[in-house]
Amino acid sequence: MHFLYVDESGDVGAKPGSSRHFILCGILVHHADWRKANGRLQAMRERLQTFHGLPLDAELHASEFLGDSSNHLGLSQRQRLQSLLHSLGCIQKQPELTPLCVVVDKGAIDPTSLAWAELTRIAIERIGISGPHADCHSKGLAIICDSPRASPGRLWSQATLSAQPQLAAWLIELPFGRESQDSHLLQACDLLCFLMKQSLLPNHFFGTSGGQQLLRRHSRLWTERGQRCHVKG
């Protein structure tokens, strides 16, 4: 069985001022590899506490880390940048983690349904490419979303299963939510999602050398192992 951790960026509206894109980023991991992968992310957080003083229970939230505050969580902007680069490197070095992303150019079609249909499609595709796991051949996909309040419900299943009927053979329960501050993998999804948004419409920070360094490492991750899908709504 695989877990698919998912975070989103952008809104679903079409009014002036709405986001141009709706983005879903996910990290796919087999349950037999979960403990090892999560342990490495925990060890990474312990290193960040040792080197930079980042509290273990603090949420590594990308948009806040790269904000204008000179002292977020007691860390300078340089320390926060180094923490995010270190986090990206930790994801990049773990072949057990497969990053997935769908970017929807918003149009007439509901971007949420389209994004979820595409994300589940490429997740099942990647599971098929990787083949059976050495420790477990059981078939299944459990989806964990950022925040219990935002996790999609029955309407999600109707729309997504209609678009991707093969998902019915994989899906275990409806997607459910967790608070991202309690999940290393959801915080990793948040980082990937935020940087994907910035690669499309960068803010002023990403014109700096530090911002460019983050985007280069982010781009290298997708080139080496991840799968991106860009579709029009």
C-alpha cells in the first residue's frame, strides 16, 4: 500500500485577483518505506535544531520562512533559507519518496476536480512503473491532505472516480486530513507546492541569489525523480 501526502496552492475562483494557477503537490511513499523516510526527515529536523536553533515542534512553513520578518522563530533570513535548502536536499536524497505535481491553468473547468483526477492518475502510473515492493505486494492508495478542514469529501470521490475509474481499485477510504505541523511529509509537500508556485510567478525574493538557489535545487529534484503535469482548465 502507498501513502500519498498532498498540499495545495492557489484558489479555485475565477474573479479578478484570483490566482492564475491551482496547484496540487504530493509525495508518494510505500507504507513499508514510511518509517525509514519519516525517520530521515525527523533526523533532518534534529540537525536544523542543532545548527540553527529551529525548534523541533515548529512548523516548517515555506511562505512564512521566506517572509519579510528578520527574526521568524528566532532565525535570521539566511538561517531560514539554509533550513529550506537542507529540507529540499533531504527529500532529494530519498529514492523512497516520489514527488508528484499537477499545475492547472485555470479556465472554465473546475480546477479542483481536474487537478485531483490528474494527480491520482500519475500516482497510479508511478506505482505501476515502480513495480511490486519487495516487502509487500498489497494494492492500495491512502491519501492524506493538509488540514482536516480542507480534506475533500464525498463530492471529491464522485468527480475523481468518474474521471479516473481505475482509482476505485486502489483507493482506501476517502482522503483524510492531518494538521501539517504534526507531519514531516505534509511540511515537505508544502515546501514543494510553494516553490512550484514561485517557479511560475516568482515574488521579489526569488529574484535574489538565495531565491534562485532554492528554485534551482527544486527544479533539479523534479528533473531527477519527480513527475509534473501541466494542464489547462
